[in-house]
Amino acid sequence: MTLETEPVVLNMGPQHPSTHGVFRMRVTFDGEVIVDFEPVFGYLHRGIEKLAEHKTYLQNMPYTDRLDYVASMSNNWAYALAVEKLAGIEVPERAEYLRVIMGELMRLSSHLVGVGALFNDMGAFMTPFLYMYREREKILDLFDMVCGQRLTYNYMRFGGVSHDIPEEFMPTLRRFIDDMPRYIDEYDRLLAENEIVLARSKGVGILPAEKAINASVSGPVLRGSGVKWDLRKNNPYSIYDRFDFDIPTGTVGDVYDRYRVRVEEMRQSVRIVKQAMEQIPQGEVRTRVPTPLKPPPGEAYASVEAPKGELGFYLVSDGGAKPYRFKIRAPSFINLTILRDLVMGWKLADAIIIFGSIDICMGEVDR
Amino acid sequence: MEIEKAYSLSDYDKREALQIEALKAAAKEPYPDPVEWLEEELERNVLLTTTERLLDLGKRFSVWPNTFFPACCAFEVISAAASRFDFSRFGMEVLRPSPRQADLMIVAGTVTWKLAPAMRRVYDQMAEPKWVIAMGACTISGGAFRGSYSVVPGINRIVPVDVYIPGCPPRPEGVINGFMTLHRKIAKDKLLKKD
Amino acid sequence: MTKTLSGAEVARQIGEPLPDAVTGSDDTTVFVRSEAILDAARFLKEYLDFDYLVSITAIDFNDHFDVVYHLRSLKNNYGVVLRTRCDDRQSPSVPSVVSLWQGADLQEREVYDLMGISFDGHPNMKRIVLWDGYEGHPLRKDFILDVPGGGKAT
């Protein structure tokens, strides 16, 4: 006997109990199973690309902080790389090492939030999130010591970083980095083999490798599907070719694999910071550049491996002090291409977890 | 499986667009900040009755915030709620996502015209007494994005605001200072006038 | 290290099966005619293994639009830039590459929303970050913003 059923459209509105931001989903259900899914964005579209055409290159640096606000240093770095490529500016050695240290600390911080929010969605209400936040507060203290801000740093400049680190930075960093592997092991002891985590995330939201490549996915989502592609190894920028680290990949491409890739990346980041702390030389931290900077006419595309994926800036210059076109290649926006295909056929609770495992930040999606 | 929809999703889009345009046209002047009742009360009743005082005490020590977190300032509110700066010691024990269960709406982040009808709807769903805190430069005046084609220049055009917390983003200590100002306002503290 | 292929070399290779598609080349870029973009992209994907689309952008030069595609091959680790020009200002349109790379889906909708260039063959061509019925396309140079402290500028 077949039942007559009618599909129901449910709106999971822009305001909702998760830390991912103002994201809206219009979901069509047949009972509890999802048959159609439409994501709606634009609730945080602030017009950064248009506003940036009215301000000079240096005045645009704080706008880049507000893109992926959980990992601001990476955004600053990508923009600084693009302008340095456009204008042909060299960066001194000490500044490169400082950039790497800040970038990897940022990756740690962003993955702590990403994994914590995923567990929040899975039902472990606040406990893993607060544990991981305890470590994140220590990293934010380090940033506070360096540049005075906890969230939006504006630390990188064209030709280096804005100022040198104070004396108490290195001992504090040494204490933190020596303790961090113990904390990551603590999280794994609590969560990695947990029965509920395994039941809710193994086999859920599987993304095959060819589909991931075709959909221009990048970052831990791509590596969770088994594709060994990381810009730090395949297209090294700055001084990443001097460090010794591995690229973790998943096998199947489900939610559990993406979570494991992020945890392993945290361990590799600790390794890179240890090596950078040993090798860092003395010297200048910034090259003199003229203000306002007027790069020659031309264009440049530069990208970094941000915690969420490949973040790129495409700048077109017409020789003036303001950019002619300021385009941001945002990883979270492009990673959302596959969300619809991943959730079809699952139930609502699984859809929330699949969405959480892609780990987006709405500031980037909408710009 | 073939599904027949009774209405198409593009009808939704059109209807919502009309709501956004209507709100944008109506929000030309900011709402006045709700402090007039405060001055009137203080002038009329120099001594508040014990019952009123008790009710105010009850109200101020258990204000439950609603999570309305568009952008970056959200992470400073989450930091203020997390392990180090825990604001549940001030009575804001739980962050309630549902507006029906909340007393305070903290707007933390830039509000755009597309989000404005949703924000107004959340405000309308809250039960009296209710308060609004505008956190960060973007909610006070549009902040770094003022002049953009899609940003609301100050949320006091859409909802009346009780406390403004400046900063970009304000530190968690600043957020807690904002909450304490709100508590003093709720308790109709006479010291508020001298600030 | 990702190698950037020489634009002239790639232009020569596209010119063999599609003789009138290419209009020019540069160190890193291949310029094609806008009607031939889908065939050129298909050639690049099938014969030169460009399996990854990095980004799609549009630039507004005051009398014409340029649509820029950054392509990359993960298998062989090289990249190239494909660029086309669109002269129509009233209702510009370019064929869509969403049938080759699914990653073009949301990016083409964003270019339509903010620049006004529509992509033929896209299954869901509607606005994405602004609301339905919004007047104008903000990233165009003739959309004037009133920025505080900066006066009116394009």
C-alpha cells in the first residue's frame, strides 16, 4: 500500500543556534528525508569588493581581516602576497619566519573552532567546544601580545609585517607549543573513538574524489576525499619549502575523515612552528615601500593555503593608488557548491552535521 | 522521486524581496533610544516601592540573551561566554536561540538590508520586557562598511536600542561592561544620569 | 611548484582544432572569442587535463567587459589563464562552463548578480547575494557609491 504524501518546505532561517553565521537553507522534505535543498546566501554581503575600489591598497588591509574572521592572519597574508607580486616587493627573512609562525598559529586556532563547532552540532553540547576554546584563548593571548588585537589583526604589511615581536613572545610560545600535543591527545582520547561520534559521522556525506576536483573544492574537504593537494607543498609560497611536514589525507571522504584531517593538520602545524622557532634569524621585519603605493599597471593572482581552503586575491591595477579590480577567491563560497549534492537523501540531523563538517565562515561566503 | 510543488521557490524570492524593499523605504529615520521612561520615572518617584525594586532585581539578574550573530563580533560574545570570561556569573546563564525564550537581543555584527526583515521579525517575537544591545561599530553606524550599497547605517533604524558597545570588535571585557550598564539601566539606578 | 604554461603555446594548441577561436595570447593568458569559450574550455579539459577551475571573474573596462577564467591541472601541476571579451553593455552574455566544471555554478551566479553578465546554459541563473528585483549591478563602474570621506567616485 502506498501512502499519499506531500512535500513540506521548511525554512532554517538566518538566525539559528550554531556558530557558522547567517546561513539560510530552504529544505523540502518528504517525511524526514530531504528531497530538495536550496541554500540562500547574501545576508552578510557588505560590498567589500566595491568599497575596496575607493580606498588605497593599504587602507584595504583591514577589510581583508573581516573576510574569514576566525583566521584573519591568513587573509592578510594572501593580500600582502598579491600586492607584493604586483609591485615586485621583496620580503626580509625574519619577516617570512614571523609570517609562517603567525599563519600556523592561525591554522591551529581556526581548526579548534571548526572542530569544536562540529561537535556542538553533533550534540556534545558545549564540552568539547569549551575545552578547545581554552587553548584558543592562549593563542589569542599571543596575538594580543604582538599586535594588540584578539580577532582582526591587520598585522601584515606589504614587504613584511608591521612590527617586531616583544621579548616575552618567544618564551610564552615555547611553553604553549610544548604543551599543545598533550591537549590534542586529550581531545582524541575523549572523542576519536567515541561510539556516538562514530555512529553519527562514519559513512555520512561521502564526497568522491573526482566530484571534489570537479567542484573546485579545496582545503580539508578536498584532502578528506583522498586528494593529496596542499598549496604549501604543491605550489610553495613564502618559505614553506624549508620545513619538513606531512599532508594528512582521508580515504572515503565522509564527515569523520574531514574531522580527522583537521586534527592531524593541527599536529603538523605544531611541528612547523617548532622548526620555525629554531630557524628564525635576526634582522629587519619590513621593507620600505612608498606611501601611497602605486604599483605598475598589470594584474596578479596570489593564493595561500588558508585553514578553510585556497584563499586567493586577484588584483588588477591601472597604475593609480587604488585598485581597479579587487577580487577575492573565497574558499568557503566555492566549497558550498557541493553541499546540495551531499545532503540529498539524508535526514535533517545529518544535514546539519554535513554542513558543519565543511566548516564555512559567512564573512567569506558573502564578502 | 517526482515531487509536485504547490508554489515555486521563485515566488518566495519575489515576496521576500518586496519585504526588504518595503523595510528599506520605511527605515529612513532612526528610532529614538528608549530612555524617556527612565527620566520620567526618576523625576516622579524618588523612592521606588519595595515591590518594584524586587521585580527589578529579579529582572536584572537573569537576563537571557538571544543569539543573533551575523559577523565577527559574534566571536567576542562567544569568548565572553566561554571558559575565561564566563558571563553566566552575571546571570546570563544560557544563550537561547529561540527569541520566544529570550529577554535580550545582542546584535553582534554587520546587518544588511537583506537581513533586516529577519531581524525585525526576531525582535517582534520576543516577549516584553525586552532589551537590545548594539555591539560593535557596524551596528552603531555601519562601521567600516558605511556607504556600501547593502549595509544598514545603524540598527537603530530598525529596532530601538538600549545600550551601544563601541569597538571593532570590542574586547570581552567591553562586552561585559555593556551588560553591566544594561543591568544598571534595568534597575533604574539613579547613578545612570551622572555617567 | 605550479608551472604557468606559456600563453602562446597553449594558444597554438587550441588553434589546431578550433582555428578561429583564439584572438591573441600573452605570457600567461590566452584570449578567445566569447562564443567559442565552451569549445576552448572543453579542449583544455580533455586534452590538456585541466580538471580544476580556480576562479571566474569579470572586470569592467568602461566600454567592454572581460571575463577571466583561472584554470589549473592538479594531475600535472600547471596552470593557465583564459580570457574573453564581451562588448555588449546592454545585455552581455557568455556561454556557461558549468557542464564541464561544477565549481562554476555559484561563481557564475555571482558574476551575473554583481556585474550583469548572464551565462547561457546555466540551470539556475538568478541573483545570489542581493535580493530578487534589486535595481542595477553594483560592481559596474557606472554604479556610483557615496562613500563618506571620499566624495562620490566610480
